[in-house]
Amino acid sequence: MDKNPLIRQAWLRVLLFLVFFFLLVIAASALVGVLVVIMQTQSGGKAGPASLDELLSGNYLWLNSLISLVASLLAVFVFRKFIDRKNLVSLGFQWNGYERDAGAGFFLAPVILGFGTLILFFSSHLHWVDISFDGKALFIELGIMIMVAIAEEIVFRGYILNNLMESFNKWLALAISALLFTLFHLGNPGIGFIPILNIFVAGVLLGINYVYTKNLWFAILFHLSWNFVQGPLLGYKVSGINLPTLLQTKLSGSELLTGGAFGFEGSVIALGLILITCMVLYLTFEKLLANKKVGTD
């Protein structure tokens, strides 16, 4: 049986969690930097501090993602078990009954990306110049995307949004969690006004399903599918990060449309499509709720 939380106010638990999580992220970043220097020294490379570009590329990105996942899981585990006094599954990891949500998340992301890509292609803003298949690189990138999706969703939707909904109206809680999600990405390469706006709206999109279901599988699989299809398959940068890609992409024209150095997530086309998807999800869940109320009357 779950016990009463150690700290009654859910908003205060979130605030303390953010401090703890922030300190863990700093410690994890320092650890990655040290490990990169050691790896560089052993390989005969320079032994100076690793740059942001180095940490977000190649083997270092894999290492960075792994340590970030461990830090996220540790922070959530400590607070869920000892502060919330609940189990991790209660964050929204139940699978039975949520298979449709999981599938919707996994397939919805490629649909949005597909529409946006077709718009860019037929408006001559995007060209694919080559295909480069590297099975090992794609496998590693899939692993990275899995780690990123789990780490970010368990923190921002699983812990933060879950707790904020105990203290605030669900829409205010969603907005705050999306804002925190945005702040977490402010250090990404190529960040700007449109990317910031898109990340916030994406945070809303990732949280809408959770607001109604308190289940994480939609968000995890949407996040995973979005990043993997966007970068390794279609050839865009992923939140400003360069990755080896299957399709070699050349973008031209206005960066407002193409996303420029940040990738598709920096495009106003992405903004429009994500906003439409948010509205569709909201209306769908509201209709389901209305039908359920009618059925119980």
C-alpha cells in the first residue's frame, strides 16, 4: 500500500526535485567531460576539455545519453520512493489497457514529420542528395533515442507533470511542465525563438495524453519515434544535433520554413503541424470523456 508523501505539497516536491535533478545533471556532465578527456588521451587525441559539439557527437553522444539516463532514473527513483512514497510503476508505466495510446504515439510522429517533409520537398526547400546506409550507426542511434525518450519523459511527464497535477489545474500543470522542458533544452546548438516556441508546444503535445491517462507510453514512443525518424532516417538535425543519417538532406531557402541549424524542430511548418495535433488530441479526449459521461448516466 502506498504511504502518504513525506512532503504534503506536490509543488514543493517538484521544486526540490528540480534542485536535486539539476545537481545530478551537473555532476553527470562533469563525469562525461572527465571520461571524454580520458578517452581522448588514450586514443592519442588532445587532452583538453571537451567542447559541446564533441559531447553531442559520435561515441560521446552515446556516453552522454547513457549517463543522463542514469541520472534521470536515479533522481526519479529517489524522489518517488522516499519523498512521494509511491512505486515507479505508478508514474504511468502500466502497459495493459494502454496499447492503443502507445501505438498512436509511435505512428503519429512519423505522420507529422511526413507531412512537414512533403511540404518542404514540393516547395523545393528540401532535396535528398544521397542515401548512406550504415546499420551499426542506425542501431546505435536507435539506442540513443530510446535512452533520451525514457530519460526526458520519466522526468518531465512522469514525475514533474504527475506531481504538478496534484497542486494545480491540469492545464496550468501542463504549461509549467512544458516550460521546464523548454528550459532544459536552451543549451542545444542552433537554439532560437522558433525552436524555443516549438519545444514548448512539443512539451504540451507530449503531455496532453498524460493529462487524460496518466500513462507514459504515448509520450515515450512518440518522443522515440519523432527523434529517430527525424534525424537518422529523414536526415534532419535533431534539436540542433548532427547525426549520421540514412537520407542525405540539403535544405535551401528561408530558415523559418526549413528550421535551419536546429533542424525541422526550428520550422514554422513544424509549429503549425504540432499545434494542429495538439488540438486534435484535445478534442479527441474531450469527446471520449463526454461519451463516457453519457454512458454512465
